[in-house]
Amino acid sequence: MFRFIENGSVTSTKGFKAAGIFCGIKRKRKDLALIYSSLPCTTAGTFTLNKVKAAPLLLSQSIVLKNKTSKAVIVNSGNANACTGEEGYKDAITMQTWCAEKLNLKPSEVLVSSTGVIGQRMPMDTLKKGIEDIVPQLSECGGIDAAEAIMTTDTKIKSFAVNISLSKGNVTLGGIGKGSGMIAPNMATMLGFLSTDASIEKSLLQKLLSEAVQVSFNKISVDGETSTNDMVILMANGAAEIKIEDDSADCLSFKEALIAICKEMAKSIVSDGEGATKLVTIKIKNAKSSKDANLVGKSIANSALVKTAIHGADANWGRILSAAGQSGADIDPAKVSISFDDLPVLLPEYELRLNEESASKILSQAEFCINVDLGQGSEECTWWTCDLSEEYVKINADYRT
Amino acid sequence: MFRFIENGSVTSTKGFKAAGIFCGIKRKRKDLALIYSSLPCTTAGTFTLNKVKAAPLLLSQSIVLKNKTSKAVIVNSGNANACTGEEGYKDAITMQTWCAEKLNLKPSEVLVSSTGVIGQRMPMDTLKKGIEDIVPQLSECGGIDAAEAIMTTDTKIKSFAVNISLSKGNVTLGGIGKGSGMIAPNMATMLGFLSTDASIEKSLLQKLLSEAVQVSFNKISVDGETSTNDMVILMANGAAEIKIEDDSADCLSFKEALIAICKEMAKSIVSDGEGATKLVTIKIKNAKSSKDANLVGKSIANSALVKTAIHGADANWGRILSAAGQSGADIDPAKVSISFDDLPVLLPEYELRLNEESASKILSQAEFCINVDLGQGSEECTWWTCDLSEEYVKINADYRT
């Protein structure tokens, strides 16, 4: 059992503090965030599969792999510190070291994360001043500020928390995220920082996070791009003094809640995708294999032609079928049926049931579901995508200027 | 040795006639094309890899596979006859039969091709009248009309021919094509109809066409989509009375010319891509394997972020490197160098040489080259792409209305 907490955040969780400030890396908006737990946290992470990995990501990945616990994450927006070579890696270490000094921690207890423009050196003087300024700002209500400070072209704060009832009491799970452009399948997909006051061993924590990411952040697409800096981090500090053991009923409850919050975060990223005006759920049913279900969902979610048709509220089911056909999955187009929400559009054997007016009404909504029944087996999966608008092009035609 | 013929077309070739008319499938523009050779033609073809294949494509594919020769291709635009089931397949056969009757041919000598909206039945009465009208229009100067009649959202006619000097005389090779949206790698990728008056055996003709398609039509991307109707057909009628044998010097000359005309056709499709304002050549060098070279080229050519940056003339080399990194190829980002035409932008070890002003000048041109040296081996390949503009979204948001 779990319930979402109103205005929840990464600091809804016992023992976590956070802050978010403007330090001058961006022109005006907040650009530096810090999340901190006084208790050591077992830490799990998922990281980009792009061969080009940003310096802070490499540093944080090595810490999550090598160390059992961490206590803080420092995150800047405005500069990705990616494609910056040896010097960039040194900058990430310096950022980590400065932050550790101010918090009286070992550098290896501090994770580092960056997002923004690729290929520019980090303005280290600005950052140093920022780190000095942010540490005294740490607060138990700082989660929303932190969520604001990690945004790039995001227009809305992504911040959630759930309260989970377990056999021995309640624990809390909170998270903040950022997305917008460069959102695509097959890895952590964006920045997400999750905190819990449950006590969970590292290997179990990693297993739970990897499974949750697989059905949430790895099932969304804004533009089919995989960034150099994407990561999702989950820190568990045990402040609630409730331990979650593998294969227990409590573990199942925690997992359900973790998946739910990750899905909400993922959906909030898609619906705030660059230029997006619609959040579309794509449900694939009755595939031969789960791999096929995933391929078809991914292909539809990534299709520029489907996404532009959605933008125009055009019930172009042919593009959906064509995207399924080019997915690489083993499908038989004559067995496919398609519906928009509850409105049948295409039945097997190409039997058309399209009521253009009703269909267009559904596709004009801010949220709706495209159901694709492959009619070949029993595997299924769910993807989320957004429409592709002129605004996406405008935003990305001169992102750096 | 070969040279392009001014205003060349599929009827620049001896023994071929063609016509293109308006018959009423579209609202105003020409929508029916016919190509015809009085001599039987050995025929080769490449066809879409989309699992959803249009009825006329299935019919033509089976003819190319089973029969040695053909004499005509009937092509309509405005209606794809795709996702139309059994009835649609019968319509394609009827279209073939009507055309064969009017030309005094066996149905199996007539190929059928369609392009346009998916999932609507073909207006057969309109088509019947059209076939009656077009046959008397066949002419040795009809190639350009045919090129016009196969266009959908294309803004320019795609028509070329080359004259090839061989040891025993000259042969001609002509072609017309259409593209615009749904242009992507890994198959025939659009409609292309090529004619030659050389005499070439079927198996050799197919080998030559497949090789040429691989380095031309299969190396372009407008939006990463693979259509249900894509095909490229090459017909050889032997009217020049010059036979081309495998592994001969003449064969090499013909192959060079075939690749050249296919590349010109492919490039003309990209530069006339929906909403495109720029034609960009992407040259990948020094990859570990040819597979890696192709993956990197494809990933850059398909990247929405690269294509929007190109649209904005923004020298965002980080997106190019990131696209290479997410391609699945085995690359070491620190070894990569990037240049725009002759202007170095990135050297190995992330050494930045970016002169924003000079770079932006190059990226503002209608045509330029992005060179990506992976620094790891000796394999290479070339891709072509276009920019992604607001206009692409506008065109595709309500294509059917």
C-alpha cells in the first residue's frame, strides 16, 4: 500500500536535506542543487548507455560501483561537463572535492552530476562560489528548490513522494527529476534522484532500481536521443529504522511504490518534453515475445510521422501500423487491431472502424491512449511519448544561443 | 566513362516510352504514370523491409522474383493501396490487368506501384478511366511527365539520365524517383524507376542494382521512417544491342554510372525532403568496421537534435559526437575528430578548434559536409541527410486533411 504525498519531494524523506540556488552557470535561473543525508546511504544507480559519457557521470558511476554508501549529490545545470576530456574529468573531481570539504565528508561520499551544454569547460570559479553558498542553504524543505535547480529546458518542476505502509510501519520515497530534450529509451534517460528512509542493502537496492527504471524511464521517448549525462540515483539512509529484506511482502510493497513514483517521474518528463502538448500512452498487447512488444512500442513512440500526426490530432492509424511494421518485431499486420482510448479504429484483417470525428476528439485531448493489439501471443508493454511540434524544432535549432 | 544528360529521364533510354497524367486520384496534380518498353526487359528490384507491405509492392515483388522479363510499370500517386487487405490486393491485380489489356500484354509483364495515403481503398473507377487515358499518351519524351505524376509532397521533379561509353559503343541509363517523407535507411527507401538500353542478364542486373541501392538510397534519411510502398526498379531492354557481361571492364563502367545516378537520385530526394532547406553529406572515416561506419553515419543522419541544430546553423558538435556515441558502434569518443567542410572543429582528445563564426557560415549553406573521423581503423561510408524544420512538422501534422 502506498499513497502519493502532496507537494512531495526528495526531502519528504526522513533525514534528507536539499537546496537549490542560482550561482551563475546559467544566465538567470537556478543552476546548482545539493541533496544531503547525515546518515550514510546505500546507493544504487543506472547510467547512460551512450558511449560518450560525461565526466561527472563516469565519476559517479565508479563511486556507485565501488563504494557501499554515499551521503550527498551535487548537481549543476547549464553545463554538462561532457566531451571535455581529461581536464573535464579533473573539474568533476574538483567539484566533488570542494563539496566534500564544505560538508566535512570524504570526496568518495559525494556523487556529482551535470546537465546542459556539451563540450564547454565548467566555469570553476563560479562553481566554487556556488558550492560555498549552497551548503548553508541545506534544509528539510529544500527538495523543491533542488528540483528547480536541475531543470534545463524543462518548463515544470518534477518532484514527487510516496508514503509506503509496511508491516512494521511507514517509510517514505521521494524523487526529483529533469528531462525535456534528449529523452530516449535504453538507459537511465535523464536525471532522477530518489531518496528513501527505508533501510535496504545495496545489491537489493540496485536490483529494485534497475527493474523500476526498465518499466518507467526506459519506456519514454521525446526524440529518440540518448544523452551523455543521463543517470538515475536512489539513496537509502535507513532513517525510518525499517529494514526491507529481499523476497518479503514489504519488499514487494516497496517495489510497487518505487515503480509508481518512477512512472510518474517518467510521464512528467514526457509531458514536459520539448515542445510537447500531449502525453500519449502506448499499450502493446498480445505480442509473440516481450522483446517484440518492446520493439513495437519503441518504434511507435519514436516515429516522427506518428508524433506529428498526434500533434495534428490526425487519426492516421496507417502510420502507427507502419511504425509497428518497421520495428524489427515479428508481426503479422493482418492480425493487428488498433484503438484510441476505447474507440476501435482498426480490427484484424484490415477491417476499418474509423469514425474520424470521434477519433479526432480523442486525439485532441492532452492525454490519451493508443492501444495496439498484435493478436499473436500474450506479451505486453507500455510506452509513453509526446507529440512532435514546431516548437521542438524552434527550441533545438539554436539551443546554445 | 559516363556523363549526365541535361534534362535526362527514364525515356532518354532507347526503346522506352512514358506518360504522366492527372486522372483524379489526387485533387489537382498529376497522379498516374506509365513506363513502357516494346522490347522485353530483364528486371531487377529492391523492396521495403517494412513488415507492412502494400498490395502493389507485394505483386511487383513476386513478378520480379518469378519472371525473367517485364515490359511496363504503372504507378499512381495519391493512394498507397497499403493496409487494404485482400480487397486491396485484388485492386492491385485489377490495375495490372487493365493496364496489360490496354497495352496488349500479359498481366505478368506489368509491374504495379502506388504511393500516397495509407489505408484507403483505391478509387477503381477513376483509375480505370485513367489507364484508358494514359496509354495513348505514351511518348519518347514522356519521362518528365511520368516523374511529375509520381510525386506526393515532393516539390521538385527527380529525373536523371547518364550516357555511358563502353568498349563497343554507348548505352544510356535513365531514372525517375520520388521521395519527400518517410525516407529512411535499410531498404529501397522510396520510389525509383530506372531504365537502360544495355542488355544485361537478370541475375547480374539484380546484383548491380542491389549494390548501387546500398550506397545510395539506403544511405539517406529524412525522418528515419521506412515506408510500406518503397521500391526501386531497374529495367534493361537491350535496345542498344550492347551486352554487358559480369566482371568485364564494361560492367565496371556501367556499375559506376549506375551508382552515380542512384546517388544523384537519392541526394535529390534528401534535399527535397519534407521541410528540408539543406543537403548535408556525412562522411564517416577510419571506423573499426564497415558496420560501425554505417551505424555512426545512420545515427547522425537520423538524429533529431543534429538535424535541428543544422537547421539553426548551430555548430553543436557535441550533438554529433553524442549521436555517434549512441549509435551502437564501438567508438572511443576521445579519438574522434570532426570537421565541417575543410574547417576543423574537434580534434582527438577533445581538443576544440571551433571558430563559431566560420562554422556558422558553413552551416548556413544549402549544401555542406560533416566529416567524422573515428580514428580507429580504415573503414568508411557516406550518408546524406537534411535539416529538420518547423515545416516538416506542419506538413506531417495533417497530411491527410
